[in-house]
Amino acid sequence: MKMLAGLTSIVRSLTHVVISLLGLGIVATLLGGNVPFVSGIADNIVGLVQNLGDAGIVGLVAAIIILGFYK
């Protein structure tokens, strides 16, 4: 059980780091324009939102599930 708790803690920490880097990438793209390694982040997020919007109710359910992972 301790090993599972440790693994969960590691995954949670890595998730927080990735979310922080994603936010930093979005801000860097908005402020600097074409920034190497992070320039496609805003385009990918816009594409994801458009795909969820095109999917209708299925997209709404998918968005709720995705948000559930972050809480």
C-alpha cells in the first residue's frame, strides 16, 4: 500500500509540473509570439476546444471527464 501511495504522489507531482509548464508555455506564446518548443501550445488548445465544441454533448461529457482528472 505504501508503494501505491508513493506512485500516486509521484504522478500527482508530475501532473502539477506539466500543468505549470503548459501555463508558462501559453503565456510565453502570447507575449513572445514564435517561441521555440512552445509555439504550438496555443494552437493545440484552440484545436481541442473546437473539437469539443463540434462534438456537442459528447464533447461536454469529455470535458467534464478531463476536468475531473485535474481535481
